Amino acid sequence: MHISFLIHNAYGIGGTIRTTYNLAGALAEQHDVEIVSVFRNREEPVFAPAPRIRLRHLVDLRKDSPDYDGDDPRHYVPAKVFPSTEGRYRQYSALTDLRIAHYLRSVRADIVVSTRPGLNYHLATQTRRGPLLVGQEHLTLDTHSRELRLQLRGAYPRLDVFTTTTEADAAVYRRKMRLPGVHVEAVPNPVPAPRIEPADGHGKWVVAAGRLAPLKRYDLLVKAFDTVRAERPDWRLRIYGGGAQRERLRELIDRLGLYNHVYLMGPTHPIEPEWVKGSIGAVTSSLESFGMTIVEAIRCGLPVVSTDCPLGPGEIINNGVDGRLVRVGDRGAVAAGLLELINDDELRLRMSGAALESSARFDPGRIAERYETLFTSSLARRGRHMGGRVRASLHRTRGTLLSGAYAVRDAGRTTWRKGRTA
């Protein structure tokens, strides 16, 4: 199959970008995969794409590039297709409307996957007939404004498949969005195993990572760690990431006298070497659309103490087995969860092993296999209505799951069994 991903900016940094590269790289082991970035703002992407992936862009914002589009007058005319209620609207323009439309009307992929609401809107309303149209949600439906939800409700029924990162959000989409004929399915984000040894559970560090934004509630984590410090002054906290809350957090740390116990480390890439220096991960968000940092931490062998916020942590952490879920916004509960693991070496090490084991379900190969099964079954449902090129592609790829599965036809039905390809 030829699979094309449409993304806002594949040259930047962020969870959706990492997820797209991880998934595309795993799919590229068996398929023809490209990533189409609406914008390009630097020479090389922050995350290196797998060798088999083709990466291209639609609008070049590099001022030293011979193809610089910043002088095009259409770049300064507001977009009419990209929804004005979408968070990235001000970055889109008449020029992006034109370039995205041309890409979607000329794309020769069997499957086109778009990765944010505004691009999903383009995908649903402008793609030529033929490709399987797959929209992804990397946030949650309830985080979008009422106006945006109404606009998406008018376009999303034209999609073939829609994926969310959690079962909870998939249920919200099925209940609120009225998507007859659209297959809605939850598929978690893929996170690869780190290429370094996992944490040994003995470092006296709690580690947190993510944007320093109000929803992440790092102020709550700092206050909770003040309680931890009082009982276990030998432990320290490192917070990785940048954002608007940095100065407020620095003032809070100084006011509480935690400058020798809590460290704001700034943005770091790659993050895995920093996770493995610690023994416990911490998440204190009031809302998580998924919980990438939780998965990154458990992939490095850290049990995570996380608030049980909507929507992701409860679907990632098995409470009391590979981590601890605590009440949202409760400083005392966060501190108690951390101290439970700090004070019990045996429990912490047991949870560390369980975290490593359970994290394997987020391996990109496994997630890509789920997507391939989803693509194949959706193409099969549409097969009789599609051209010979797609039917031939479906025939070639049927029975080739990423893990080496093969198909056996039995009494007119296809069932999937684990095994080796012939």
C-alpha cells in the first residue's frame, strides 16, 4: 500500500510529530510511506525520519531557501478552507488552502492520513475520489470549541476511518459527532523502546517532562515535592521542558526553598537518557489527551505516579501494578503516591519491572500492525467500489501484517494467525 501522512509541521517538535514519525517508520517496513508537511521552517527535521520514508513540504518558510514562500502575497491572505476556530488558524492562509487542495486532488496514495482537526477538514472536503480517508485526533473532542465541533460534524461523515488515542475519547466521538458509516476506533500512540539500558530503580530522582503549561500543573508537583522533601530530603525532582510557566515555577521553587531539590532542566532531546537517570516518573496534569510522557517513562522502566485525569492515564497505568493513579489536583495525594514508591524499594523495583513489561504494547510495530489491519479491512469493505490499482494493492498486501502474520482462507472467510510469511 501507498500511505501518505499530512501533518502541520514535520520539521518541528511535539507529540503528534513524534507519533507520526514512529508510526510511519514502522509502516514503511512493509509499505510505501510518505510524510507531507504543510510547513517547512528548518533545513533538517528535529526527528530524523526512517530511511524508507519520503518527506516533502507544501509551503517553505526558510528565508534563505530559493523556494521561500514568505514573499507570496497569498501567504498574508486569511485561509477560507482551514477552519477559523482551529487553534493553528493564524498560521494558515490562502496559500496553504491552495497547496493543500492541490496535494489532496492529485495524491496517488491508497490511504491518506491527516493529523489535526483543520487538516482533517481539508481531507474530508477536498480529496479526490479513491483513497481511503483516515482522520486522526491527537487531542480530544471536548477540548475543541463548540463552533469547531459543529464545523467538523458537517465534514467528518465524509471520512472512512477516524482514530482517537483513547477508548474514552472514541466513545465521546461516537456519542456526540453523528458519524454514520465512519469507522471510529481507538489506537494508542506508538513509542519505541529506548536504545539504552532501562533505569535500575536506585537513582534518587523523580522525573517529569512536558510543556510548562497550566494544564500540566507543575505547580502542584512542586508543592507536593515540598512535602516529599520534608520526609525524604535525599530525593530530588527534575522537570524537563519549556513553556510560559517557567518563571512562575522558578518563583515558586525559590519561595518554598526548594532550589536544591527541584530543578527546571529546560527542553531536552532525546529525553530517554534523562528518564533512565530517575526511578519514578511524575505526571500531575488536569487533562491528558493521551499521556505520551507516561508511556516514555514506563518504556524506560519508571513506574509513574499520575493524576487520574481525563482521558489517558487510566488507560495506560494499571493502578498499583506498574504505577499509581491519584486524585486530580490533590497535593497530598501526589505526595503520598511519590512517598509510597520512594519509601518502599521492593515495591518500586517490582513496579519498574511491570512497567517495562506492560509498555511493550505501545511498540510501533504493534501499533502499526493494528493500523494495517484497520486499513486492510476498511479497503476490503470498499474494494468493490474502487479502481483496479487499489484492489491490486490490497491483494498484494493482504496477509502481510508487520509482525509476520499471514492470512488463511477458511470457508469463505479470512482469519489472521500469527506465523511467518512464506
